[in-house]
Amino acid sequence: MKLWGGRFTKPTNELVDEYTSSIGFDQKLAQQDVKGSLAHVDMLAKCKIITDEDATVISKGLNIVSEKIQNKEAELSVDHEDIHMNIEKLLIEEVGAVGGKLHTGRSRNDQVALDMRLFLRESIVMLTELLVGVKEALVEQAEKHIDTLLPGYTHLQRAQPVRFAHHLLAYVFMFQRDVDRLMDSYKRVNQLPLGAGALAGTTFPIDRDYVANRLHFDGVCENSLDAVSDRDFVVEFLSNSSLISMHLSRLCEELVQWSSSEFNFIELDDAFSTGSSMMPQKKNPDVAELIRGKTGRIYGNLMSMLTTLKGLPLAYNKDMQEDKEGMFDTVDTLKGALSLFAPMISSMQVNKENMYKAVQQDFSNATDLADYLVQRDIPFREAHSIVGQIVLYCIKQNKFLLQLTLDEFQQFSDSINEDIYESLKPESVVNARNVKGATSEDRVREQLDYAYFYIDSNKSWIQNHG
């Protein structure tokens, strides 16, 4: 007989048991469920709803059940539907009928909401720590490559030269926004739903604030209907995760391109590459490709959750059982990607010479030629036109700008003098961009300082919330 089966005259169909059971995946919440139950039983005793003696027996029993589950000594059954009922059943087997008092003043509805918040709270701290590790790996590479130049692209066409450090730091600041979003979402996760009951609270004189303090929540969910039906915190987490995976995917796309023979800007370490079963010469960037590919999986979990919730009336509905698998999968997928990403970046070899060769074999210094003319009192639109004609001439002559003679330059404008060659050198081009956030050496070092500041700040937050 089910623990809730008092009003039923026959057992549920076997297929119904299998279809509605969630124990196959929500057993992942076992330790969170025990943690919440220990706080709940402590509060029941404190509020004189059960005796101290009963609370002690139940607490000891919960710890034994927890240990058995951790050691895989406990049998979790589909017959008991979910992790909450399985734990209660195991508890009663361990301590007798007194174990049935554990559920006083709560419902599985507020219980599962609590477990999910505890799980996500831990996951946010863990993923934040992994993201900080990725940022550190990028900053470490950036520090080594302040003087490494490569083409910057728009429309995947060479645009202007930049420092490789500047390029890597762009991702550092993307990931910092991801960290900010995770840390900000933590405060919305960290509200206690327990005490909302099935939907309307409980008649027992419980102390929700006591449980919140014991479990280190910032406060309690203020409305019982909202407390049991709210999954905004899951949607927000999945949305934040989608942005993280999108940023990872963008950088992976560049790693894939840069490691190709067409670019040959980097070489990924053998430990983060694979070979071909047929072509012995191949070295494939499979880790980067898989991280890029799994982005769609994380997006799918977000869309699935939004679709599940969009038509649900208040309060709890069984549809909400679908809130867990996508959340678990996203945590596991991101954890796997981030764990691999930092060492993949740290071990990456940078081909400085090939990058520098690339900036000497393009027209990415053309804007600087236009700026040069503007500084000699030629209107920008006119300067733009002149430089366009010079570039066209270069293409026809199979030359780049720095390969033109002064006479060739002066065919288009007599304002161009010998100093043009210094102005168009890749080093001069990047250093000329000295506004805040740009790619000159001073500004890139300034960005590194900000990056280190954020990393230190993030680590303090992790330490305070871990």
C-alpha cells in the first residue's frame, strides 16, 4: 500500500507506477532531502509539535538512511514513486512507526521545492567556481600574449589588428557577466518554500524562519501558493546556463578555426584532441566541437521548462515533475564542459609568428591610413574614398599597403609622407587605439587589472557561499 493510499480501494496500475515514478532521476536529491528533513524535524521538536525523544530517533534514523543511500546499500523502489517517499519508507523501516511523524506539517509539494533550491544553490556555487577557473586560464594566456598580434575580424573578414590578449580578455568579460548573473540569481534561489504545505500552509504552529536560518536561507517564500508552484528560479538558472554555453560555444568555434591548417594560429594539446579511425594524420578538436554541440542540448532544456510551465494554473501540478531532468542535465553538461575548458585553454600552444604574419598580409591597417589623412585636415569621407582607391590599386598590383613606395602613395594624396610607414606598422596600429577598453598595451594591461580584481571578488563570494 502507498503511504498516501488510505482512500484508495485498489493499487495503481503497474504501468502507471512506472510512468509517474520519478525515483529514476530525483534520487539525485537524496542528500538535499535528508538535509531538509533534519532541519524540519528539529523545528517540529523546537515548536513542541513532536517530542524531543521522537525527534532524536527520527534524526538518527535519517542519518542512517542517508549513509545507506550514499553507500548504495538502500533499495529505492518505483513503488514508492519518488525520493521523498522512498526516504520516508526507509526511515519507517529503520525506526518504526515514529518515522511517520516526520511528514507532520509539510507536503511533498513544498518538500520538493526545498530540495531543488538546495541542489541549485550548491550547483550555482560549484559552476561559479568552475567559471572562475576558466577566467583564470584565459587571463594566464592573455598575460603571456600581450605582445602577440593577430587580425581582428568582423563578418569573418580581417578588419583591424588586435592583441591576442585583448581578444582573450573579451571572453573573460563575457564570463564575468555569466558569473554576475549566477551570483545575482542565488538570492532568488535562496528563499525557503518549506512550510507552504501542499498549497495553503499548515495548521501546525511551525516556525519557518527557524528552518530558514538553520538551512542558511536568506528568507522565506512569502506566499504559499507561489512557494510550491514557483519554478522561476529553475528557468532563470537554465537561461543563465544557456548564456554560459553560448559564450563557451563562441570561443570553441574560434578554437576550431584557429587550430585548422587554414589559420594555424594555435595548437590544442594532444590531451584535448582526438584522431581519426581512418586518416592517421588527423588531429581533431573534438572537445571544443562537443562543447559547441552540447549548447543546443542546454537551450533545449530551457525551452522544455518554459513550455512545461506556460499553461499551468496555481498551484502544484504533476507536469512540474518535468522540472528536474533538464535541470540535472544542464548542471552535469556545464560541469563537464567547464571542467575541461580551463585545462584545454591553459595547455593551448599559440603560434605567434603565424598570427603576426597574418596581420602583415592584409589591409587591416587601412583605417589607420584614413585616420592619418584626417589628421592632415582631409574630411573623413574623402579620406575613406582615397584609401578605398589605394586598396583597390594594391589588390591589382598584388601588394599590401606597407609594400607601396612613397611615390605610389602620393599618386593618391600628396598629404602622405615618409612617416606613413611607421603609422601603418601593426604595432603602431594597435597602440594608436588608446581609449579605455581598446587594444593598446596600456589599455590591455588595464583590462588585466580589472580581470584580476573580478577574479578575487568572485573567489570571496564563493568562499562566503560555499
